[in-house]
Amino acid sequence: MSKKSIQKVYALTPMQEGMLYHAMLDPHSSSYFTQLELGIHGAFDLEIFEKSVNELIRSYDILLYGICASAAAKTASGRVSGTQNKGAL
């Protein structure tokens, strides 16, 4: 990732820093692993669902942020340019 591709950078919150610390301390831990599974009953329109999720991403770009961490630098979160909504699901 080049510096030119980074659009915004934010410092992590104290909670995020703590979670990252523990994740780096034990990379195989599932302490902060979150997974959601939903059961859908009845008709489901995948196209409408995808459009809805992409609209959320367009409205709240924080959903596209990632965390870049290294032992030598202060950790931050940011959005990389070129990140597209398409295929976000």
C-alpha cells in the first residue's frame, strides 16, 4: 500500500488499541473474532440486499476502513483509495 493510496487516517481509540494489542500478542486467539450468521425465511432479493449494503458503505465510508499495524509505528486506521463498494458482500 502506497502513501498516495491512503485517503484518510485516524488514530485508534483506546479500545481499538487494546484489542489490537491483544490480537498481536496472541494471533491465534479468537477473543475478538466476531461472526454473524442470519437465517432468512421467505423470499430474498439478493440484488436489493447488495444495493442496500453498498448504499450503507457509500453513506458511511468508515465501513471500508482497515487497521495497519507495525511494531515500529503508531497504529492508525484509514481508508484506501480505490476501495470499491462492488463485491463488498
